[in-house]
Amino acid sequence: MSSTIPSLERARALRAEASRPNRAEIEAAIRTIIRGVGEDPERDGLIETPSRVARALEEAFAGYAQDPVEFLKKTFEETGGYDEMIALRGIRFESHCEHHMAPITGQAWVAYVPSGRIVGISKLARVVEVYAKRLQVQERLTVQIANAIDVVLKPQGVGVVIKATHHCMTARGVRKPGSDLVTSRMLGCFRDNPATRQEFLALAV
Ligand SMILES: [Zn+2]
């Protein structure tokens, strides 16, 4: 079962890549949106807007071109026998919800208990960054971060907590500014050992 999921994802990625529009097509689509809101895309102030928006989109969704499994593979084994929790706290990120393409802004807490191998701490932040720079739901973002660390590092356990604000519900729709959504994923000793889970949650909240 687990081997069919990556191959389905790969097939979907290949299909998306084959039908991917070029930059000129993307800019034409943005000019259509500008006309759609009742504006003139040829007006001086708007003439460069399609290329600016296209560049901003490339930046916002740069995560599709990167695979965290690749950069997590570079691990260190000279840990001096360190076997306690390693936690990177309050990693700020910006993502976009896949239902409205509206910003999701928040922070992630990522922790693991190693079993022999550790990873450079900046890599923990990069895992968050790569999955955030895709169209997301927060639940899946949480799971993807934890699973990538679990699959590559094979630690004793992984914990991920994400707190984020969804602009699709704070700035539009039901308009509830100030609310945030908290999600978590606990694997291995974070799931099985209440003391480990508590230690992590005490760091996170
Ligand atoms: Zn949304």
C-alpha cells in the first residue's frame, strides 16, 4: 500500500509537468483576471503586473521543484551518543490553502528523538519550507513534514505541531480574525510515550 502512494504522486506530478503552461501563458491568464475585475491591463500602472504576479507565484510555489527526502539524506552519525529530544521551535512559514489559494501564515514546531543519526538543524526548517511552498491544507502539511523526517532519519520518534492563521477565514468568508488552527502529528515515541509527548508539547505551547 505504502509503495503505491508515491508512484501515484509521481504519475500526477508527471501529468502536471506535461501540461504545464509557459510564462507567457501564465501572464496572459493574469491579464484575463485583470480584465475580469474591470481593469485595463494595458494601463501604465498595470503593464508590468502580470510578470510581477507570475514571479511571485513561482516563489510561492517553489516547493514543487524540491524533494525533502533528498536533502534529509545528508545525516551525521558522530552524535556522542546523544539520544534526547531535538526540537526546532517556532519556524515561521507562509503557505497557501488549496481551496482559495489564500495565504496560510504560521509557525511549526518540529522535533525528533534520534536513533544514531542526526540531521543539520537548518534541514528541519527546510522541510517545513518546501512543503509549505505548495498548495496545502494544514493537516496534510503537518503529516508530510513528520513523515519525511520519519522515513529518512528513522528516528525513535517525530513530533510536529503547527499553529497557523488561514486568511480564507480571517479576511473573507466567516471573517474570524485572531483565530488560529492547531494541528499535530506524533510518531514513534511521541505517540507511544506520554512523557515524551508532554515534554514536546510543553516546548511548543
Ligand atoms: Zn481556504
